[in-house]
Amino acid sequence: MVFSSLTFLFCFLPATLLVYFLTPPRWRNIPALLASLVFFAWGAPKFVFVLIATCFADYHASRWIVPGRLPPSRRRGILAAALALDLGLLLFFKYANFFVAQSWDILELFGLPPFPWKTIVLPIGISFFTFQKVSYLVDVYRGTAQPAHSAGRHLLYIALFPQLIAGPIVRYHDVALQLANRSTTSGLFLDGLWRFAIGLAKKVFFANTFARVANAIFDAQPFDLTSPQAWVGLLAYSFQLYCDFAGYSDMAIGLGRMMGFRFLENFDFPYSSAGIGEFWRRWHISLGRFMMEYLYVPLGGNRGGGHKTIRNLWLVFLASGFWHGANWTFVLWGIWHGTLISIEKLIGKERLERIPRPVRVAATFLMVILGWVLFRSKDAHHASRFYRILFGIHEGGAGLATFPEILCDSSLWLAAAIAIPLSFAAAFRLDRFLPRDPEDPDALPPRSVLFRFVLSLLILVVAASELSASGFNPFIYFQF
């Protein structure tokens, strides 16, 4: 089920909230859990049993790996077994088809027939909830979190539908108290509705509009394009990806607030970054934090000198690329970012800061979007051709026949006029003029609350009208 669907907006969400708020506060975890399991099972019911069974196993494993419960060697063994189960399932579901395809290519080189294989269907959101399961187990093992009070509470932490499919990746100790006891005031609920509407607007009005351009250009044969068309397609995809994923995160955070949960931010104007390191502190913040805490630090972090630090960073980004998808393009994308941040570290912060910030922002944006070519291309061959057209290394064809029609779309220009300046707001310190999330939503002036509420309803109505005409439009990160 997709947040930006009529089914979710006008059936699932109202019914869930109605039952949720009619339930006494002490029992609200029950409708929240049932709704989350229905949400997950909507497209593929059989996978919900895998989710429940592995969460049950993780919960019972966590009770034995608490510091002091067992000898260290036994605790490590139980942790290793639980992690092997979770990561093994991720590897199987996400990468089995990829490795089989590579094996078939090798067999073909030797003139051998491929062995039979039935394509594995990927459970939606498995990359995200697997990382939450890993963080829970490791935090309990380290003693930074206590085991969940019950198997049901642990399952709710993993399966909570606002962040189940595409994050943000929530650490257990950040929400443990909220799972036990929370309240939803009218101010917090309306603030959540406002944040949800902002995310819906980013998805429906901006991301979907940019997608029409990006899809038309990336789905064409690269050598049929002209260089300007390729650049337009790349820019369209860059802002589509940002508005799509940031919009999902806004909607997840908003839904959480409507139910009394407070999730951490996941995006902070990443295209305003003046370096690759800064970009990754602003883009998909929860993933970057996970990689730092559960991979970079265990590898040694910045201990052991500059060369080991660069090695560890490079390995982190290689793992990040592999995590994103079973395709060599994602591995190359991880290598691209690992190489960029390694170069940045070698140059040094002091030298880089001598360059005017606007120049660094422009250079960082260029490096990031060049990496998006790998992220969007169906394979490395397609990416290679697209790069050659971008830089005029290969002479392009006559161009996309529908390109003039695409450029005449007034909604594209309107989306670009709003979304692009907002994406760079922090680079020019304009973000301080944008409305911020209040620390205490109940303290907002009544006039502000009324304005937000009316605008939220207006966005919902206009977005629903757009969705009824456009049909199914999944979020990009649903594939991960």
C-alpha cells in the first residue's frame, strides 16, 4: 500500500485513526500493530509471517544477550546467530536473483545451459526493517538499550506502518518510551497532519511531475538523445529522487506524530551541501547514522590513522551501494561516493574551506547528480552510454521526439520554480525564513493552527484529484 494512494488516504488511514483513538490509551499498541500488519500484508500476505517469525526470534534472542546475563562467548554466539538469520534472509530475498543471473552469465561463457531457478519476490521494505532489527540486537548487546517489554511491543517497533517500508531507520532506544507510553494532543495531531500534507505535496506535485521528464529521457536509448536533453533528464531525476524520498520521510514523520510518535528527521536540505561529507550528513540521515554506528565504528572509525580512516569510509559506502540494490550500478554508485569522500579527506577541510562556499555547493551538487546516473540506469552499459552523451564524447541522435512537448508542460515549470529554489534554501541561508517544526505544537497561535489545517485540507483535496487522474505512483525507495 502506498501513502500517496486514494485507498490509503480515504480508507486505510481514516479507519486506522478512528479505531486507534477510540481505543483507551493503554491499549493503543494493539490497533497500531494490527493496522501495521495489514499494511505490510496488503500486497503480499505470505511475507507477513516471515516478518512475525523473525521478530519473535529476535525478541527472544535479545533477552539472552543483555550484558551480564550469560558468559560473553555465549552472548556473542546468540547475537551472531540472530544477525545471521536477519542478514541471511536479506541476502537471500534481495540478492539471490542477482547471483543466479551472474552464475548464468558464467555458465554461458563455457557454453553450458543455465540451471533452473524460480525468481524470488522481494518483500517490500526488507532493507529498512532488517537494519532496524540489526540495530535493536546490537544496542541490546552493547547495553545501550533494554530488551522490549514483550514480543508484541518489539514487533510493533519493527512493523509500525509509518516507517516500515522506507524509513526513517529508527533505533529502539529512541522510541522505547513512546512504545510504552505516549499521548497525542490536538496540537501534535494537527502538526502531524501538516507534516504529512507537506510530504504529500512533495510527492504528488513535485516528484511525480519531474518523473514524467526523467522517465521519458532515461527510458529512451541514450544514443538517441542530445546532450542538452540528457542533462535535463538528469536534473529532473535528481529533483524527483529528492522530492520523492524526502516527501515519504515527511509523510512518515507526520503519520507518527498523528499517533503520538516522534521520529528523528531524515533530510536537511542535502543539495545545499558544500562537500560530500556534509551531503551525507543531510541526505538519508538515518541510513548515514546507521552506517556510522554499526559499520564504520566497528571497523575502527577514524582510529589508526588517515589511511585506515579512508579505507573504512570507502568500505562503508561500498556496503551502502550494495545495500541499495542487487545491480552493479549500485555497487559502482557506492564506489563513486566512497572515492569522492576519500578525496575530500585527503585534501583536508582547511584547504577546501578556502574555496568560496557557493563554488563548493555547485561542485558537490554536480558530483552528486553524476552519481545519480548510476542510481537510475538499468545497467552499467546504459550508464556508460548516458555519460558519453552527457559530456559530448559520443555524438547524439536526432533527439527525443516528444521533448518539445515535455518542455511545454506548464506544471513542470511551476514545479521547478518552487522545488529547485527550496532545495538550495540552506545554501543561501534562506531556510531560516521557512516555517519550522514547533517544539511545542500546542503552543502555536490559533491563527497559525487554523492556517496550517486549512492548507493541509486543500493539499489533500488537490492531491487526491491529481492521484485519481494519474493512477499508481509508488515511491522510488519502495524497491529497496
